[in-house]
Amino acid sequence: MHPATDNRPTLLLSMGPGVADRLLTDAHRARLAALTRTDPHLVAHDLTAPDDPRVAEALAEAELLLTCWGAPPLTAGVLDRAPRLKAVVHAAGSVKHHITEVCWERGLAVTSTAAANALPVAEYTLAAILLAGKRILPSAQRYGEVRADGVWTAESAAWGNYRRTVGLVGASRIGRRVVELLRPFDFEVLLHDPYVTTGEARELGVELVGLDALCARSTIVSVHAPQLPATYRMIGERQLALMPDGTTLINTSRGSLIDEPALLPHLRAGRLHAVLDVTDPDVPAPDSALWTLPNVLLTPHVAGSLGNELHRMADQALGEVERYGRGEPFADPVRPSDLTRSA
């Protein structure tokens, strides 16, 4: 029971259909009910339904929004109906899809669980790097063809992960987490990021280089830069041509960062390999060679949080809700200036 004077913030959920059921366990729901005043069933309201009296009532009282994938943009029209709203906790990565300029103009505090979402992407990347060094795709294909033992000595001369050079494009949250995960291994790690200084790179334990140099020196290149106008097709024909034969290109960021028309000839020739969790468009055309090339591992954008990994994001989000309720600043705030160089 809570005292008659209940100072808990009023919280409203806003996310796509079915997302709350995947994001929140019964334990999360119980914790939210203890931390906030909210709908006891924790229904995610459609904030764009102006004629729904339940939405109007919930918005009028809401001090705190808990959002996730599928949340509608917080336009001036929505915020006009939410006069008490002070903060948004986003239980996912990027806030660019729903945090509008008017949110900053009205002084809303914003936080996201991008750090929690970065971990599974970094884990996927680590797995892809290690398997690429062992040439898992071509060796599995070759093994299926010959169905015999003892044929690998000559073919495997250039395989292995000892002192292999890995190039990371972007020191984003994910890129930095990949750096951490690579530390136990015997890799030389190169980094390209125009916002990182030589001193910061030294602290990270990586060598800061230009993009062309990274592509020329690395036999595994992993892309972790944000999708911005300046990063559109940043891995283009020049960079692809610089990559040594046999290089594996890994992309878990956004498909638009790689010039796929320029990449395809290198893949068809077998000169390069690719692990692509994202493409441009999001789903390749049915006749795209990416579906069938033996040197391409194509996955359906699964590197980020899914399944029980969503609960890690919920844990972090509820931690931020608790901090807000105690009158403390968010542990991982999002600021307008961050969005000019982040996803």
C-alpha cells in the first residue's frame, strides 16, 4: 500500500502493438506498478488517437513516458495534450524515430537503453569475427563438397585468428563494446572514427587510422558507424578495392553505409566475404545474389536485442524510472547534441 500522499510519478506506456508483452516480464510489471502510478494492466496507448478518451486522460496525467519500438513521434499536438510530461525513458536504442525537436524545446529529459542494446550486437560481431578468421563459410561449403578428411592443410594456410588485423569503422557504443570483447584475443585492432583522438584511441588499446588505411590493412572489417548523411555509402568502391583478397566485411549498423552495388562484383568473384545483418533495402530483392552467394552470410537484422535480450533493456529502463522517481538525473541521458553523430 502507498500512503495517501502518493508522490510516485504517473507513467504511460507508448510502443507498438505487442511490444510491451515481449519487453516486460511479470516481474517488470510488478516493479513498474511499485515505482509509478500507472495503468494496472500497463497497456501501451496509441498516443496518436485523439478521439480516444482513455488516451486523452492518460496523456493529461502522464509525467513520464516509457517508450520502445513503434512509439509514435512526440509531435507538438501530442505534447500539447501532455502538460505534465517531463521525461521519456526509451527502452530501446535510437530515439530519432519519436523524439522530435519540440521535445527538446519543451525541456523534456530523455534517456535510452542504447547501452543495453549494444551488447548483443557486439556479441554477434565478436562471433562473426572469430568465425571469419577460421573461414567457417568456405570451409563448411568445401567440406560438404569433398566429404572427406585430410584436405585442409594447403587450403588453411591463411586461416586462423592469431595476430589477425581487425578494422572497426566507428567508435560507437557498439564499436567500443566490440573493442572490449576483442581484448582477450590476439588481434591487432585498427579504428577509424573522425571524432576519436589519438589519445582516446590509445586508451582504448587500438590504432587510430584513416578509412582507406584501415581497409587496406585489415582482413576483417566491421562497420559500427551511425546512419548519417556523411556516412552514406562510406564503404564504397575505393575502400572495397583496397581490401586484401579474402577480407570479410561485417555490417551490423545500417545497410546504407555500404555501397552494395559496388560490393556485389567483389562477392560474385569470391574476392571478398561478407556477414550482413543489415542491407539496403532492409530486405534484399528476391533475385539479389546476396541470398545465394556461398561467401555471404545474410541474417535478418537479428544482431540487436531480441527474445530474452529485450529484458536487459527493460531492466535498464526501469532503473532509469527508479532514478527519476528518486529525483536523480538519468544515468544515461540523451542530449540533442548526441544525435548529430549517433544513431
